[in-house]
Amino acid sequence: MEALFTVNNLWILVATCFVFIMHLGFASLEAGFVQRKNVVNILFKNSMIISIGLLTYYIVGYNLMYPGDEQLIAGWLGRFAPMDWAAGAIETVDGVAQYAAAAESGATYTGYSDFIFQGMFAATCATIVSGAVAERIKLVPFLIFAMIFVAISYPITGMWKWGGGWLDAMGFYDFAGSSLVHAAGGFAALACIILLGARKGKYRKDGTITAIPGHSMPLAAIGVFLLWFGWYGFNGGSVLSADPNGVSLVFVTTSLAAAAGGVAAFFMSYFMFKTYDLSMVLNGILGGLVGVTAGADSFTGLGAICVGAIAGVIIPLSIVFFDKTLKIDDPVGATSVHGVCGIWGTLAVGIFSTNPEHSFFTQLIGTLSIGAFSFVAAFGIMGGLKAIMGIRVDVEEEIKGLDIGEHDMHAYTASKEDGIFQLTSEG
């Protein structure tokens, strides 16, 4: 029993490292999808989000999300307190840790492992917002937003299911966070975009739309493959043990959904645009990953392919809808990839799950509740910051680039020509 506990705990920590790598994936993806004059700003935000996220989750978020029996409002709100450091350890008797006793009681990992694994998830949720508001948001208000969102909003909705709250009691199911992480982040991003507005020049007065391409598709592609790699820890670690069948099933369903999402986005984007659009395929892969996350442990292989393929079809349709119909300027497609596909994946549990207890209607209530709460919370937080200190850089700084305006540096060797930094031949 002691050896089994050790193996299970080790797998959770390895999975945590995988999820940590996802932050490098987000940083690379977002850096690739923005203009080169804003790369330092994106990398700075991603570096700070993981740092702020872990600290705030330790100080407030963890117990707010996992309150045990000490809930302020039963089923709805946890307790405001730092993680209990002593409670993270396995009980010791005469200096010997009681791992076997812990395993017999049903535990598969220590409280320390639980905190660090869940802390990576919390920071991931805030990272989703970063790319959506890129190239025009002030740095300090964004960091304040990320701190409050990770400390309060994300743990509250997470507690509703994973902390034994009202959605859990209702039978709602979200294995690794299609709604609790991705839809929460996606709809928070939507609220922030609405308050922030589009990038200058994106939508012209005559109704035409100006494409603002990212500066590096290689970086974006690297980011997606790093995210796919990290997702094996995101979903595989959510088995919460090293159970051979459970972990290997999740690896298979995760892989099949990602592949199906990429292929479906390839065909759908070609049908819509008559071109082979790499950005759509990359987002299609991510859409498939987001979609399968809610039921990766309860889908068959064919079910995972269907979930991923539908997510891949959704991606170009949703991106065009937000961009052209609603005039929502999302440089990385976060609202579509994480918000829309997060909802789809959660609903898919009620359609494709092999567990007959999973209900489509319950899934609908859960995902809409989480998305709505996150949207309102993000709107309130960012709206308050907008009123108090302003959230958007001025026009001159936006044109010049946030790298120079906010950080007084640039990502690449550059020369100054006509007031705009351009890559030199050495760059």
C-alpha cells in the first residue's frame, strides 16, 4: 500500500510538471499570434500570471475552492484562509509517515501535491484572458485583474463542483475543466474584451475589417504542441492516481480529440476560406483538447473523435462570428477555443459519456452557470479597474507598441525607421 501511494503521488507531481509546461505553451502561442512590437509584453504577462496565480491561490484560493466541511455558505462558498501547511502532510507517528494508512483511507497523494497541482490549473485559467486582451491593455490593471480573478472568481465556481458544492450535488460532471477552467477563462476574456474594445484600426468606419496577423506562426505552432504535450498532465493527472487503465484511457481520448479537432478545422476552414489556414488548424487542435477535457475519462475512442471533430468545426465558425458579426477583437481566438468549445465539451458529456448518470440537462445548467458567473465577475473586476485607473493604453503607445511603451525594450534586434521598429537583416 505504501508503494502504491508513492507511485500515485509521484504521478500527480509529474502531471503537475506537464501542466506547468502549458504556461510555456500559452506564452509561445500568444507571442506568435501578436505583432512583434508586443511580444515582450505578452511574455511579461505570462511570466507574472504563474507567479501571481500560485501566490494568490495559496493565500486565498485553495481553501475557497476546497473548504471541506468548513463552508461559509453550504454548497456555494468556501472559506477565506491560506492553505493549512500542516494539513498538507501525511500524518506521522513516532517520526514515521503513515503512507499505508493514508492509502487504506482512500488517499492517493499528499495535500502538498493536491495544492500544487490545483494551483497550476488556477493560473491556467487566468492565462486564457491574457491573449484575448493583448496589444492594447495596460499592464498593471491586467495584473490586478488576474490576481483578483484567480483568488476569488475561479475558486468559487471551482468549488461548486470540485469542492463538493451545489453542482456536484446535482450530478454535474467536469472531469478536468472544460467549463471550470476553460469556459470560465473564455467568458472572463469575453467580458474583458467588451470593456476594452478592439485594437486601433481593426474595424474601420466603412464596416471593413483589417486583418492584424501575428508575427510568428512558428512560435504559435510550438505553443500549440507544448500545450498538447501539457494536456497529458492536465487530463492524465485529473485521474488523481496512477491507475493504469484510467490514465491510459485519458491519454488516448485526449490524443484522438486533438487530432480530430485539427483535421475538422482544416476541412471547415478550407470550405469557408478556400485556403489552408494554419491558425485555424492550430486552434482546431486546441478546441478538440478543450472539448474532450470534461469527459476524457468517460468517452470511448469514437466518442472522443466526435467531440474533437465537432469542436474543430466550431472553431472557424465561432471565430468568424465573434470577429465579423459581433466585432469582438480576440487576437488569439480565446473566446472561441476556450469559451465556446468549453461549453460544447461539457454538453458533450451528456451525449457521448459511457456513464448513464451523466445528464445533458444537468450539464447545461452547470456550464451556463459557470460561464455566466465568470463573465459577470470579470466584467465587475475589470469594469471597476477601468473606472478607477483606466485599462487601455493611449493611441500613441498602442501604435508604437507595448514593448517600448510599457517595458522600454523590444523582443528582437531592431532598427528605428520612420518611428516604427523593424527587424534588421541580422534579426
